[in-house]
Amino acid sequence: MLDRESLRERAHDIWREIRSESGPVIAPYAEKGQRKAWKWDRPFDRAIGRLMVDSPLAKDRLLARATAMTERFADLPALGQEAFVLRCRTMRARLTSQGLKDDLVDECFALIREATFRELGMRHFPVQLMGGLIMVDGGIAEMATGEGKTITALLPAITGALAGMPVHVFTVNDYLAERDLAKLEPVYHLFGLSTGLIVEGKELEERRAAYGADVVYGTNKEIAFDYLKDQAALGKQRGATRRKVAELFGRAGAPLTMRGLHFAIVDEADSIFIDEARTPLILSAEVPSDDDGLYQSALELAANLEQGRHYRLKPAERSVEVTERGKIAIAERASGLPHRPWRIRQAREQLAHQALSALYLFQRDRDYVVREDKVQIVDEGTGRTMADRSWEGGLHQMVEVKEQVELTGTRNTLARVTYQVFFRRYRRIAGMSGTAREVAGELWADYGLRVKPVPTNRPCIREHRGHVMVRTQEEKWRLVGAAVAQVKAEEGDRPVLVGTRSVADSEKVSVALSLRGIAHRVLNARQDDEEAEIVAGAGQTGAVTVATNMAGRGTDIELGEEAKAAGGLHVILTAFHESARIDRQLYGRAGRQGDPGSAQAITALDDELYVHFGGAATGMLARSSRQWPVRDGPAEWLRKWAQAQAERRHAAGRRQVELSEERLRESMSFSG
């Protein structure tokens, strides 16, 4: 009789077989077709995904298999280099002909482990081998920060490539793609595998050559936009026969850039699959802007509307609602304006809506920075600028006029796709993340990816020093400065990392530290070119670093021996995010790989999270007669409540984006 764990594993296998029936491959691309979902699939899938996260039996089996791997192939270090390379090179023929059989995968992993030691001086730990097994099976390995996800990616990437699957390894930015590939290239080459790099600035021919490699490193936006360009170029020639006929008559156009969607391995999977999935990717062509004062007139009109009467702001949803009175007022005030769009009801309401958003919802040094006389969008999830991104519908131009910088052209949409649709087109997908269990249900429902936690190689000894909440931002910055000063005065030369939500906040912390005479470095969207240098020094004795969220994604803060002896890195979180996952990433900078470390949170009642999502709970705490500052219990209760509300709203927003795209595809007969 099967026990509960075995039944759960068997149910997962059956459900996976059902999910694999995803429609035909669309020629000339190797990719999955769109699967028509039943309306109850999603809620059922979300429940299944959450239930499948914690399976002690499965975890023990995988760890035992990984440990046995190291013992079974203990003879590999004794092989001479020539014999070892020959054995590595023969794996391609064996995996191509026999497929991903367990014994072959185990041998391949053992070879990769030894090759990594010979080329890089590092051997995979059993827990890293376990993470690789999860990804080869098409799942998400939840590995704590600092557990070596970069070299763990070698395991599924090399194994998949040797088995005949072109592999795309996704990172969250160009810097990480270049860094990881440069570091790991010798291991790939030892197995006879070619590598390619897709980053911003690559020319078309360079991209085409890179996609011809066995393993390609790149960012999600660059690879997804290359896919969109190919789809736009294909047009009606998606069928293999139709394209061959077009080629015969010389009408096939330029060759495609990519060669299909085979195997995707996604680093920081929750960031890409969840945080960035709220907005569809839109391929557009720039049209020279000739607004003739149109955007300026829209901003002036919007500035004279009354909040509450003519419009209602919804900061939590980053949206604005124009009332019926507002629509009447817009029509009356636009009647004397010379621009043609003001005479069209839908166009003038859209202009007013975007102008209100530009004035009141999108803030400088939070949502964007002005650099080199250009408006550059800041990704809140990473703190990095996205120089090649722009808001659509005239919003970007409205912000440019507001900031009095040179106006860029408007953009016409050529093609669009959501990350949910794009990644589901891969024939096999896998990922890694330090924080995925909170969204396990959504990852299974949207991508068919099961989250499996991986234990740490060494026990985590990070000390949590609690959560202190004050009433106002001014009090918070003073307390943060005092906390850093206290660490430096009482705990010797421990390095300190202060994490903030925005560029503006990082600069306020900088002012508070400067007033106390504390030397420090700031890492935000203004200094992202210096990221590697600043992060490299953040773990040194006595270093104080103020950073936006980029400190939590993909960059290791390595401690010097003196810093370890002093107590390791101390992290101060100054504002919680809508997602607790991002907070865990920041906390995870301390205490990595068994190092000493500590963390604390200092927040204010008027932080964005509490104002936008705390609702009545924030008001109750504000009216409370209890002594301020508030510590731990009440502060943590409000934090959990507000984050739960935010997560629900964002999940609904992501789902709405997907439904909107489905309706758009059906109405336009566009296949993504």
C-alpha cells in the first residue's frame, strides 16, 4: 500500500503527463503550441502547486541520489586529463542516443563536477547536485542566497546540451550574463560545447551566430524580444511548407535570428516569472515625435483637474480613474485646444489619463531617473535602470515633457507577448531562485513548474535582531543612522549593508550617515556601472554600503577573514516591499554559506507598503496609545497583513494581463 508521500509523487507524475499535452510544435520553430485551458484549470493548478512544495520523501530521495553520485564516481579525480576529456566528449553521443536516463544523468553530473574542479577549482556539493537534478526534471530549485546557483546551472545546461537540446540560460541583467559566461566558459568548452552571449548592443549577425551555439547566456528581455522579432518576420509563413515555398520563390525574407525554444534555465526565476510578468513585452517601432505642444497641453489640462471630483488616484495599483465629471470637464477644457486628438473623445480621455499618471503616479528617483538628459525607467525589483525600455501610449513622452528633457519618438506596436506565453513555448523549462515557495501555486499554474526546496550546504547562523517601526520617514532615517553608528561603535569593524526601496531613499540614508560622519558608498541606479566594484568591497572590514534592491539579485558579497571574525555582514532593511520574497533576498546577503551575520528592519508607519496596502490596520496602529517606536509583534503583524494584500492584488493583476492577452490574440488571430 502506498504511503501519503508516494501517492503525492504519483499524483504529480500523472498531472505532469496531462500538462505535457500542449499542442503541436509550430514550424519552423521548435516550440510548444498554445494549450487551451479549461476555466477551472488555474485554481486547481494553484492548489496543486502549493501542496507539492514540501515533500520530505522526495527531498530525501534526491539528496541520497546526489550523495551516491559522489561516491559512485570517486575514481574520476585519478583520471589523466586526456582520458578525462575523452570521457566527457563521449557523453554527447550517449545522451543523444539514449536520452536523459537516470544512470546517464548521474554520470554526466559527476563528470561536470570533476570538470568544474579542474577548470575553476570548485566541486559541486551534494545539495548543488540535488538542485541540478531538480532542473533537469523541469522544476525550480529553491536554493538559499550564496549557495552557488551560478555553478549549479552548469549541471542541467551541459546535460541538456549534450542530449541535443539548445539551451538558453536566462539572467536578470547583462552584467550577470557576461560575468557568468566568462567564468563558466572553460567548463563548457571541455565538453566540446559552444557558447553564445545575447546582451544589449549585439548586432543582428552576432545574435544569429550566438543562437547557433549549444548554450546561450542572455537576459529575459533580450531573448524574448529576439523571439518577438522573429514572430513579426514570420508573419503568415509559420508553416514549414509555406515557408519552403516562399524560400523557393525568394519571398521568405531575412533568415530568422533564433532556432527555436528548446530548453530554458532561468536564474532568479521568481523575479522573471512573477515580478516581471505584470507587463507584456511589446515590440515596437519608433515614430519621430511631432507633438507640437500636445503633451504640454495635456499636462497643463491635467494639472487643473481636481482630485476626488474629476479623478481618483489608486497608487497601490499604479492607476488613475477619471470620473464622469472629469470626462465632461476634459471635453469642455479641450474644446479650445488646436490639436486634433482633443476633438476625439477616446483620444482626449487617453491623453488626460496619461497626463494624470505622469504628474501624480510616476515619481522621479523612484520609478525613473533622469540621466544624460534622458528619462530612464528604474526596475523596482532590481534597482537597475532599463535604458532601452519606455512606457507606451504617450506616457513616456508626458514624463519627458514634465522633466523638460529632449522628447523621444512615440512607438507603434508590431508584436507583443507575455512572459507566461513566451516561457510556456519552451519545450522544457527549469529555474533557480532563493525565494520561490511563496509563489509555488502560481508557478505551477502558469508555467507547469514545481518548486522544490534544496537544503543549505551548511546551517544558517544568521541572527535576526527584530523589526522596529517609527511613525515618520524623518524619524526612520535618524534611527537608521543611529543603528549604523551603534554597530560601528559596539561591534568593531563589521561591514554594514543598508537596503532601500528607491534611489531617493538611498540618498536620504546617505545624508543621515554623512551627518554622523560615517564614510559609506551608495549603489543605486545612478551608479549601476560601478556595481561590481562596490559589491566587491561591501564585505570588507568596516565597509558601509547603501544599496537599492540590486544588492539582493545575483551579486555575492564575499566577506574578508577579518570581517568574518568581527561578526560578518549586518543588514538593515529600511522598507518592506510588496513581496516578502524581495525582503528575503536582502536578508539573505548576511549569513551565506554558514558565515556569521545579522539582520534587522527599521520601518515607518508612512512607508508606501503600509499606506497603500495596510488599509484600516495601518489606521488602527496609528491611533494606538501604545508606546512608540513599535517593536516586533504589532509591527510584524501589520507587515504580514499589508504584504498579503499586495501579493493578492499583484497576482490578480498578472492574471488580468494574461487574460487580456488571450482575448487580444483571439480577436486578432495573433498567435503570440
